[in-house]
Amino acid sequence: MNTGATTTSILLRQFVQEDRPDLFFEIDQRYRPILLGFARRSGFSAEESEDIAQETLMRVAKSAAQFDSSKGRLKSWLFQIARNCVVDAHRSRGRRRYWRGESAIEELALDEDGFEASWERECKATIFRLALEELRATTRTDERTLQAFERVALKQEDAEVVARELEMTAAQVYVAKSRCLLKLRPIVERLIQVYELE
């Protein structure tokens, strides 16, 4: 995905002022993975998560003209819309269970701290995944180096085991981890600014 350098607030403003659906498509591409992950973390199936992400993006498009960056951050505004869609989906699920004669008790505590922590984790995970994809696509970093990094840094696998399986030394695995982190840092920082997630 081409994330460009234009911030989401600018895209949103241009979408409203210039009536350009193509700009909202870019917003959709940026945030749909975050919204899907957020819905999944909130206890929904893949299909339900698709519906929640779609509803959230429709609400964002409808209320785009109301967003005012002087009154709050884009990240908070998007979170509130996503949170409301998740809460509405939980309520709807509860009503369906009630009418079927099943327990309408929710399996997820709908507390604000839990929602916010889940949103934060999903934002970070998505940004890091995109940064890793960009690193893989735009640099000449050796695939074995990237595999060593992913397995040790992300999957928390034992460096000795990874080294043996990738035919590297443990020292090479640690160097791979360090080099990848060094290359990833500026990509992550740029994506955070473009997505306005701080």
C-alpha cells in the first residue's frame, strides 16, 4: 500500500472540500486494517468485523465535515466513531440473542479503558506490520536477516534455535535484529505522523 506523505487530516479535509471519493478510498485503505483488528479484538468474527469496519468508515465519511483538528486529535475522533460502532454491534448481538431465547449477557466488558488499550495495540501492530512490509519491499535487506528479525523480535523465538534453523550464528541473529530495528525506526515514525496516531 502506498501511504504517501499526506496526513489523514489533510486527506479528510480535501475529501470534504473537493468532493473527491478517491481521497476517501485512501483513508479507507489506511484505516480498514486497524478497524478490522479492533473489531476482532473486541470479540467479533471476521465477517462481523468487516461489517463493523464498513459501518465505521461510512460514519467517518458522513461526519468528515464535522471533524475539527483544533478541537481534538484525529486519532481520538476516529477511535470514538469505531468504539461507538463496536458498542452498537454488541448491543445488536445482545438483542438478537435475547429474541432467540439465549443469554443476552455480553462476553466482553465494555469498559472505556479496555477499548482504548485495544485500539492502541491495534494501531501499533498495524503500523509495525506496514513498516515491515515497506522495509521488505524498498530495501535490499536480506530475506534471511528479515526472517531472523521477525522470529526473534516479533515472535519471541529463542535466538539459538533461530540461528541454527537459518544457518546463522547467534551473533548474526542479534546483528540482524539490531539492523532491522535501526531501519524500521524512521519508517514507523513517518507512518505514525502520516496516520496521525500520536
